[in-house]
Amino acid sequence: MRLDLTEILANVGKRMPYVIEEPPLVNEDIECGAPVAGNAIFTNTGNALLLAGVVTTELVLCCGRCLEYYRLPLELELDEQFPLETRVVGSKGRRVTFAVEEDENPDAGKLFDGPVLDLTEMLRQNLAVAIPLQPLHDPDCKGLCPVCGSNRNTEKCNCQTDAPTGALRGLAALLDDAQE
């Protein structure tokens, strides 16, 4: 969703509430299992455009141990600040205020196109940062068996997992020799 913020950018001290109702975000970074909903307040302080609010949604994540998909309810606080810059434009010298994006990284999505804010992109960026580094459906998740690959949460296997496998087998042999 794209929000035209021309009115708030033109009036110092103006506050504008906004109800956020976005469909579930789904792209290469994020999958939401529920709509993104909440409230936000935009404030023009004269030097910056402030955005404060809260959104809720449900992320669909893959457990980092057992690879099972699960849903993580999420309440996310929005707290953004965009510096404002006034420029003279046009042949009549009209003064226009713009929000300035500090991140010029081409990989980051552009949030502003003049006075228009790409709310969907801003939400995507905030949700991407909120994803846990190692998502776990349960802190006690037993993960996958390194030998047969079965999910240890749902089935028992008779594999011997004490012996190192793969690339670390040689290192384990060296450690065993050093301890003897």
C-alpha cells in the first residue's frame, strides 16, 4: 500500500493517525500467515517525520532444528524517524518538504517516492528484522537424526549418533589420539 503524505509533510506539528490493514505479506524473505493489522501515528516535527505504532501478524517459519513449519504470533512496535528536507522546486520557486531516506543501499527497498510512503515495503523491512535468528517451534525441539534424518520429535530411530560423521570424523580421531 502506498500512502500519500503530502498534507502532513506540508504542515509542521500535524499528527495523522492511520489504521494499518495489509494482506498477509509473502515474498522471498517473509511469509505471513495472517493479515498485518494495527495502528500508526505520523507526526511532522519540522525536522523529522515520526512514525509510531504497533502491528500484529503471524509469521510462518521453518524450525531451525527439525525443519517443520510453524506459526509464530508477532506483535511489532513501529518506531521510525525520517529526516525532513525542504527544497525549492518548479519555475515559481515553490517550497516542498521531502522525507529523506538515509539508507541508499540498492538491496533495501525504496520507502519514499516523493511524498508517497511505500507502507508495504516498510512493514516488510521491519518484519524481516523481527524474524528470530534460529526459529524454533519449541525450545525443547530434538531436531533431526544426523544419520537417518528422521524427526526425533515424532519418531525414534536406532541410529548410533555418538560416533562423529562426515567432515568432523577426522578431527574426532585426532582428539581421541590426543586424549590417550
